[in-house]
Amino acid sequence: MLGKKYLVGNFGVCGSKITLDSDSPYLYSNAFKDAAKFQPDIVVIMLGTNDASPELEQYHGTFANDYLTLIERFQALANKPQVWVVLPPPIFTDWMGLSIEAFSREIIPAITQVAAKKNLPIIDVYSAMQNPCYFTDGVHPNEEGAKLIAEAVYRAMFKEK
């Protein structure tokens, strides 16, 4: 969608979390190190879903600060990339051990709060994907859902409606 002017890197990590006290914080991952070495001009952060695990409920109070830390680490890169914050897709099932309620009542508002505090643009994938037909299992987007995410990111970045 971006054309040949852009080199896109995917530095996602399955199961990673924002929460620094979790078993797999994104900030400490090799993917984060690789993303930093990539020296991006634009960073799109879509994390938080895995933080809705009941085992991390005790850390929900630190989630916003941990998210701020991640953002600030990207902003501190030498080339000062533009950072976009994504409200991740909703969760439709708890069979994977994620709390639908914690996600919608704690994680999504915390991400919104962090974006406002840092005056960063928000890409609202959460609202765009309120239909379970976009998911393979109630958590992971299917091909149509992935396309919807890409389109939402593109529209937000280029102000198309």
C-alpha cells in the first residue's frame, strides 16, 4: 500500500507484552533491538493484547508507565522517528487465557492515556474490528482482518477517510 518509497520492517514478536515484569516484555526482545538497528523513520506500535492475561492483572497499574518507556526508547533513537500508537483489535474469546474485560476496561484506556500524554496519534484498529468474522480464533486476525488493520494504519497515516 505504501509503494516503493517505503521499506517496511516487521518486528513483531508472538506472545510479547508491554509489561516489563512479564515473562516476555517486548522492550527486552531481540526484535526490539532489531527495530532500533533498522533506524525507522516511522514506528507503529500495536501491542497490549497479551497484557490482558489474568496472570498480569497485578501489573496493570504499571502498564501505562511500561508503555511510556517503550515509546521513549523509540523516540530516543538517533533519527527521532515519528511514533504511532495503535489500539489493538478486540478480543472475542477468553479461551486463550486473555481477559476480554481487562483488555477493554484497562488496557485500551491505558493505551489511549499514554498516547494523549505523549501527544501521539492513535490508530483505532479496536473500533474498526468489532466483528468476530475478522478473526481466526477470536484473538488473531484472519487474512481479511489483517487487510483491515493495514488499511486502518494507511488511512490514519495519510489522512484518508
